[in-house]
Amino acid sequence: MLWKKRVYLDGAAGVGGNPSSPHEEGRKAKKILEDARMAIARLVEVQADDVVFTSGATEANALAILGHVRALRTLAGPDTAGRNNMHVLYLPSAHASIVENMKLLGEEGIAIEPLPVKEYRVDIETLTKMVRPETVLVSMDAVCGETGVVWNTREVALVLRKARSGPADSRILLHVDASQAPLTQKVTRDHFGADLLTLDASKVGPIRGMGALIRHRTIPMIPLYGGGGQERGLRPGTESPELAHLFSAALAVSVRDREAFRTSAEHNRDLLVKAITKDIPNVQVNEGRTQTPNILNLSLPGRDTDYLVALLDEAGFAVSTRSACETDSEEGSRAVFALTGDQDRARSTLRISWGAEVSSRELVRFASTFAEAVAFVDRSSHG
């Protein structure tokens, strides 16, 4: 046939080419998607088939928790005892998408328990005693998005391996939400000791609506809803090659620059903590023995930290009181309460977190403005 200018007449499948379509535009979209999948797989040190793209960490966490446990129930068949006699554990300070999906499992008849926490670590001695023959899954985060605490995932993984080994449908699997890790931590699956690993594009770059669940093909899992057969049948819906490409590129940059950023963030954190604790009375730093340096969580008992956030916003600084997914909570920071057991401390938190684009000079300027804002709040409350 003579060459003719191509005319795209498959707009119903998606403007610009659907990765599932067989024509040239579809094949180009598919290549972009699979190149991104391969790039992420190399960074995480897994096979490309292990990377399942999702809309973000929330969906990836839901797929890991609900998708796996419901798959095990399906494998149990009509045996009611086998379907319901399962036990899962979760970190109580983890992101809402872990905690709330665990509650859903509880409503479905699965036994759920929070992991024991002691001195900002999972208490390994107590965990060893909590593991049962029915335990099938443990879910936790690698880095707490509110406090920056780096959790001892490898120690947890060792307990689970010792408790039970074998094929994927008989082991106790460890799911780790590593969304907050890439800027300062190694992000390979083995580094965390994880069987299932969650990543989120928005935590490594300005990319909304893209994430990934790292899952070996032998791990039982069913989709959360029906539809097409995309993402190995686990995540129905048209994929976004463009977002996948941006995700892989941003993750590569975070891996490349991780050590340099970590060194810079450690230096800036020390400066920030010294300035804040010197100029602001009655402020507490919520941190663990192992800490990611670019997240600083403070408690300011007796102050309205929502008002402080508004004052700082007006002054040109964006901070938060807690995770964006839980800003409507009246109970304060669930993560800080789980770590400290102090309700007053949890109700008066303020989180400062930053990426490579923030300079030392800007953080110093913030510390000065922050002290002025707290002083204004203190004067107003006593006036």
C-alpha cells in the first residue's frame, strides 16, 4: 500500500493511543508504559512483571492488603473455617490506607491486631509471641509520613521468615509502604525485607495519580474490582504511559541523588531543630532512634497548630499539622499518639517536610518566622 498520512480513528479507546490497542499508536503507548515498568523494576531490583501500576499509594496499599487476603479466602474454597480463620497485623501509626483497609478486613471476619510499638520500633520480642499459625500478613510503612521515623522492617521480616517459610500461599507475607522512603532510603525490595512494596510518584516528583505495587507473580492476589485485564489482571482500567514515564524518571533521579540529599537534609535538620528549640519554649520533637532527616514533627502543647499553619501560610510557608489524608480528624495525629501515647502531644502537632528544592537559607528564614508566629499565638492566648 502507498504511504498515507495516518488518521487516528480510535478515539473511543483513548485520545492519543491506548496501550491495549493493537495499532501503531497503541503499540507506541505500550512501549512507553513497558519501558517505564522496566526502569522501575531495575531501580527496585525486581523483574518487570513484578511492577503493577496503580493510581497511587492508597490504591497500591488496598490491593496489597485486600487483594492478597481475599485471594487466600478464595483459595480456601467453601471451607468456612479456612476462609475466616486468618490473622493479620498492622502498624497503628501507618498511613490511613493501611489502617482503614485493615478495619475493612476486620468487618469481613478477619482477626486484625496492631503491631506492638516500643521506643519508636516494632517490639520484636512481643511480635514473636503474637504470631499465630493463622497469621498471613503484616502491613507497615518503611518511613512514617508524619514523624519521619524509619521502621525496623527487616527485623520484622526475619521474625516472619522464622515463623513460617514455604510457598507464597503458606508464608506470612510482609507488606511495606515505602512511599516516603525514596528521597533518603534505598528502595529495593530486599532492603526492606518486603514481599509486597508500595511506591508513590507524588512523593518523588510533582506527579499526581500514579503509584506502583511491587508483587511477585507467585503471590496470590485478586483485583479490587472488575473491568479489563490490565496490569496482569490486577488493576483494571486504561494505564497512563505518560505518568508511568514521569514516575520512572523521577524515581531514577531520587535514587541518583539520594546520598547527597540525605547529607544536606541532615545538616539542615540540625540547624532547624537548634533554631526552633532555642527560640520557642515548650516545644517537643517527635522522633525515633532512626529518622529520615527531611521530616520534622513537633508538638506545641497548648497552642492551636491549625492557626499556626494558617499564619505560616500567610507568611509564605506551607506546613501541615499531620497527614493530608487525615487533616479533618479532631483527634489530632494518630501517628504521634500511637508512638507517644500522649493525647495532648498528638493534638498539637506540626509537620515540616521538604525536598531537594528547598535551600538552607529558606529553612533558616522559616525558623525565624515560625518563632514569631508562635510568640504571636502565645501573646494572643494570654491577652
